[in-house]
Amino acid sequence: MSSQITELLLTDGTTYRRGEHAPHRTISTAHQADIPVIVRSIEDAGSRIEVQLNKGYSLQFPASRIARLVVQNNA
């Protein structure tokens, strides 16, 4: 049985859900223009959680910033 992380809640209240748009201003340009991105996957990378976004972006959060993970088991 495999499992995947479907939701990540950070200690500041920010939530990332697999398959949904990332929160406003997750990625922005130097001119403060918001780049809309979708969460492709959320992965456990040992001491941190990595959020893969579309358009080639990714985010990494240390374990200390994680408030909650939602894991879905796949049969």
C-alpha cells in the first residue's frame, strides 16, 4: 500500500492542497505581480517537505514550519 501527502498546513495558517491553486502571492515577480501556480505534489524529503508546483517552481519547508499533513492511502 502506498500513500501520498494531499494537504500541507503550515504554522502560519497557509494551506497547500494537491491539485489546487497555491495561495495568492506564493510566487511573485520583482514587480510584485502574482504568478498563479498549481500544487502538483507534496513530498516528504526527510527533514523538510517539498511542494512541487507547475511552471517549474518548487518550495521547501523545514519540519518546524509544518502544523499538519493530510495523507491519503492508496490501495
